[in-house]
Amino acid sequence: MLPVITPSIKSSLQQHVNRALEEGIREIPKPDTHLTVAATAPLQMIRAEIGDCTRCRLHKGRTHLVFGVGNPNAALMFVGEGPGADEDLQGEPFVGRAGQLLTRMIEAMGLTRSDVYIANCVKCRPPGNRNPEPDEIATCIPFLKKQIEAINPRVIVCLGKFAAQTLLQTEIPITKLRGDFFDYGCTKIMPTYHPAFLLRNPNMKRAVWEDLKKVMSYLGLTPTSPTPSA
Ligand code: SF4
């Protein structure tokens, strides 16, 4: 049976094409890349649905909407709180100092950033790096949930209390949540501390590494170093 292209799908695709043209993309990547059109299409549809979003007040201060980045078929996903200043400027999650630490943690797991998928609970930077408000999270979280549904990872590592409490729908503090697996449909959630917290509290890196080792064991990964470098 031929697929049905509804007006909303057609509109979403048109928005995506327009955005790609605005970003200077003039050709479709060759099909021999590991990011096939079939794999990226659901995420592109979600990005098109978000559009130039003004659904919550966070849109007012953003430079870029930070959608997410990585492998659309990732077995492992990292979810943080929201973009910071560097992420807002570059349009990519976890690229500042905390992001560089996350990158080292991923590499210590024997992976690269392009092997995993990285996203946040809110896609626009809260002003002055304040915490996102509950209504802002409630407005934005459906998009993250759609991304999770599209990627269908085996494990989500929740970085910090906002990601963990939001996806697990609990108010239990991160100190009690971290280090244990929780069910999220067919996916496992592993809450741990946020890399920005680790920059302020480097003595807690070992605890996070213990959490990540549980994830590696679950996924059958072999670490490349005893602990992530500072
Ligand atoms: S944070 Fe989310 S809901 Fe709010 S404006 Fe940005 S994309 Fe839209």
C-alpha cells in the first residue's frame, strides 16, 4: 500500500525543506552515511512540528532552539535540563564546559557523541541559566518524549534532577534516585548527577562513573579508561 501524505505531513516536510534551505543545505546526504533518511525522518518531523516555537516564554531570550543531536538509532541517550549560554549560541546541546566533560564521559564508555543521542527537557535557554519553570517544562516535554519514542533507546541517562524527576514523574531527590535503573516503557532510565554539578564537585565524578558502569554493563560496553579524565 502506498503511504498517505496528509496535508499536515506535507506542511511539516515543506517547513523542514525551507529550514534546510535557510541553513544552506543544497543536497541530500548520500545514502551510504549511517544516518539514513528513514532513520532521521521521524526526528525531522518532530523538529518541523516544533518550528519557530513560541509556545512558552523561553523563546523570548533564545538565540537558537536546541533540538538535540546524535544517532537517530542510538541505544543510549543522554537527557539534560536545558541549553546554557554556549549551547544557545551554537544550537547544540552540551558543548560548553559541562558538555566537554560529558563528551569525555561518553568517550570513556568507549563511544563517541555521534553514537549516542543528546537532548534536553527544554529546548530554549532559561535566562541567566535559571532553572526552567514547571510550566515551561510541561510545555516543552512532549517534544522530548516524541524524540525518545522515535529513537527508542535501550537506556536514557538522566543528567541531573530536572531530567530525572521530569521523566520519572517524581519529586524524589537526585541523591536518592541516582545509581538505580528505572523503567520507562521498554527503556531503562539511569539518573545521575549533571556534569555542571561535577565541575563544582569533582569528588562526585566517581559516583557518576559507577552509575555509567552499570549502564555499560547493561549495554555490553567496555570502558576505555578506569575513570573519565578531569
Ligand atoms: S522551550 Fe520548548 S516550548 Fe518553550 S519556546 Fe522553546 S521549544 Fe517552545
